[in-house]
Amino acid sequence: MPAFTTRPEILGTFGVVATTHWLGSATGMAMLEEGGNAFDAAVATGFALQVVEPHLNGLLGDMTLLLARGEGDRAQVLCGQGVSAAAATLDHYRGLGLDLVPGSGLLAAVVPGAFDAWMILLRDFGTAPLRRVLEPAIAFAERGFPLVPNISHTINAVRELFEQHWPTSAALWLPHGEVPAPGTLFRCPVLAATYRRILETAEAAGGDRDRQIEAARATFQGGFVAQAVEDFCRRTEALDSSGRPHRGLLTGEDMARWQATLEAPATYDYAGVTVCKAGPWSQGPVLLQQLALLKGFDLATLGPASADFIHLVTECSKLAFADREAFYGDPADTAVPLETLLSDGYNDARRRLISDVASLELRPGSIPGYGAPPVQRIRQPDAAVDRSLGLGEPTVARFDEPRPTARGVTRGDTVHLDIIDRWGNLVSATPSGGWLQSSPAIPALGCCLGNRGQMFTLEPGRPTTMRPGVRPRTTLTPGIALKDGRPWLAFGTPGGDQQDQWSLHFLLRHLHHGLNLQEAIEAPGFSTAHFPSSFYPRESDPGHLAIEGRVAPAEQADLRRRGHRLEVGEDWSLGRMTAAAKEGPLLKAAANPRFMQGYAIGR
């Protein structure tokens, strides 16, 4: 490991913010400087990121958030993952001749959940007025924000789709018929008007901040926003990744009957800390099961970028993600044996499957009365598969050579934030969905619906089978860890199925190898696509192992000897982690330097 990093670990006592975009970090820090708490800062940051990272999330997206109060001894999960429409039946999709939910377009949309979650966070935990947390997003949308290169590259990748099939998106993202250049100032006046209308309607309700927040919720879920969503879904046939046009199923009633909820996290005690994640309606518990499997190995004796370390972690990941495919679903609708999946006895038995040879099989466990065998669509190792096709996916994006597609299913990503204030409040959130390439823009709102519904399967009898009013198994998975029963660490990353791999690697290197937050984030990345993807077209790549080129050649050779099918990427190409920690009076933060976009800030 290098004795230096590209950036320092940020240290302070007043507050720290780490996000995937410097403008998001600056927005959150400004809220802290004005006297707001971490929850106020998170809400303002979340709305700002909707504007400045539109290829990664949006107003009509979804969000998973974990929080812990400084004076508390527990964490809570705020679920901003909306549910499927009342009309989203298996028969409906099968009747359209589909065997997969499309990865883009209107059929993949579920109830937008992020807005209501942000409002509940502000109402129940924040202190700032609604206007203050919306002002930065409105300013960025009205006055403009500089385009990072990946926004321009994303627009270019779907230009043909926009021009030929999604004219409402072309009107927003191809001004004067051209792809806007990186570094130029870009304005979103229609989106700004949507934020302003929500705010003005809320303030017209009068009263205190809580009454205005409730009015904003009502406006979004039962007012003009919900009406615009329903009208667009009912009247618009949009081409999607199936190669055919379809109408959406969402209605205003679907939006009105849903609200964000607070719930207890899934937890696991490991190496002296309690790690907290969202429940099995997310992929969050898979990180916990990986820890339960890894507990049987002495990782501290292994180099943090050694073949031994990478092999063991990868093999444990394969087992835990196989169980995700077999057992996870919305526990409000499906029984999930989470206690068993995280138990010592179960994982002791699973651990015995690990050898010195890379597994090429998908090996879920067996728990009588639960789950179903995963359905695999295997991508052959020698197949010429264009990964920019068929993925509507928030995995880490590289656009050095963007490849346009007429169906609009190009790789996206998502966003993340970690914040701690001077009172010790922690927030970790992963907003996503509604990115500009997920579905055609709704012209009355200046933004588009998400495509999280692609995570449902159309195979009958599975925990994630499509059915009405159910949460899709989201990949959005922020994390919080407690030490000595007190809030300690907030962490997370964009990256789809890689989120609970990259977060795991960060945590292990921090706990076992003594790397500080920045060093742990910058350590050479790796991940596997061995198991079925959560995203259209739901393929798996048995034995696959992606690593950064910084892994030493001798370690790469050792991994190949063990049977891993290596995909060696550029030196700085895997992961977008951010993290923040509280050690006594000292606050710490760090952010990923890859793609030159994420930053940590604090004082």
C-alpha cells in the first residue's frame, strides 16, 4: 500500500460533509455553518444533488437513508423506496409478451419515494424551514451549474434515443439540437419552476414549518406533481429496453397512498462495532452476511491488496449474494429468514464451501420453507456483450468511449452523502433513480420517473416476483456503524450490486489494517459480477473478478491461478465511496478521488 493518499483525511470538530459531488458537499457544509444540523444539511444536499448530478438521480427518484442521533444509542432507517403500482401485476407484464421488466422507460417506474423521505427527515429531525433547504437546488436549476464530463457523455450516449423516440427529453437535454459541452453552465428552468411551485404552495398553507412541510408532501403526492405523473403515464407510449413502446402504470392514487417510513435497521456485531443496514427490501443485509462469513478468517494477517485477501472476500461475497437472490424481498409481503441468514451456525456451514479455488457456481443456501432458487441468465465469458446495453443500471460509469444506444439503456450511477454535525448526529444516504436516461422527461415537471421496477422478476413464486404495492429489492444501501453503543461511522457508495462490495472492502481495511478513512477509500478496488445482476437483463458472469490495475502483477497472477476470471481495469476505476466518522470530539471525513468529482469538507 502507498504511504500517501491523493488527499488528506479531513479532520475537524464543527462538522463534516462528504458527497459524490463538490457542489453537494459545499451545500451541506453551508447548512451546518448557518446553524443547521446534519439532517437539515442532508436534505439541502439531497435536493442539490438532484440538480447537479441529473444523470445519477432526480426529483422523481428513490432513496435509502440511515441516521443516528448524537445523544442516541441506536440507528434508524428511513425508507424512501416507493412501491409498484396497483396495476403492476404479473399478468399485465406477461400479457405484454415480456419475460423481464424493461430496464428503461415507463413500465419500470415505481412510486417516487425520495421527496417524501426528505420531507419526513426535515420534519422529524431537522430544524430548518422548507425554503432554506430547497433554495440551493432552485438556485442551481435557475442560474445554472457546470456540467461534469459524465453528464455530457451520458447525454451523448442516448442522443439518438432522445432525438428519435423521447422528444420531451431532447427538448431538455439537447438545447439547440446539440449535446451540451462539459464545463458549460447548464440551466433547468422547468425543474426550477417545479421546485418553486411546491415551495410556494407549501408556504401558502401558512402556519409553522411542520404545516408547510406537510403541505409540500400533499402537493407532491396528491397535487400537481402526482397529476403530471399520472397524465404522462396514461398518455405516453415510450420506447424502452424491450425494443417496444409501452405506457406507464403509475397513477396519482398510487402516489397518494404511499409514504416514507422509519424502521429499525438490520445489524451485525463485528470486530468491536455494530454495523447497521436497511432490511432485506434492500441488499443491505448482504454486507452483514459477508461479515458473518469473514468472521472465521484472520484478515488482519493478510495484505489489504493481496491475492489471499481479495480471494477470501470475493468467495464470501459470492455466497452472500447467492443468498440475496434466493431469499430477499419486501418483508411486508414476503417472509425473509434474516435471523438465520445472519446466524453463526448457518454461516459456519456456508464458510466450509470456500476453498483455495474460485467458485464458478451460484450456491445459495437451503432454509426449509423459505426462498426459491435464483434464476440465472449467464453471460458467457467469451461473449461479445456490450455492457452499455440493457443495463438501466446505477453501477459505476466509465465514458472514455461512450457507446450510444437507440434503446436508451446506458450505464448510469447514483449519488451518496455522509454528514456529521457538531452534536454528533450522523446521516448516510444513497439517493438514486429518475436520472435523465431512465425514462422520457415529463414536460410539465422537467424531470423523469425512475426505473427501479426492473429489480422485480417476472418468474412466478419468487420473493421478488412482480406484484402490486410492493417494494422492489433496491440496491441502495448506505451504512452506519456504532462503537461502544454510540454513533461512530457513516459510509456508502454508488455502484448498484457493487455497493455492498466496495463498502465492505472499505470497512475491512479500516478495521483490520489500520487504514484511515481516505486510505481505505483509495486502496485498490475489486468486485465481482459472479451472481445475477439486479438490473436488466439480469445476467451473471460466473467467476468474474474486476480489479484495478494497481493490484500488483504477482497478486494478479495468483488470482488467475486460483481460477478467477480477471477483468483488469484502469488504476483508478472502481468505487465512489465516501465516509465520515466521530472519534470522541474529533470528526473525520473522506471521499473518493476517482472521476475527480466527490469531495469531503469540514472544519
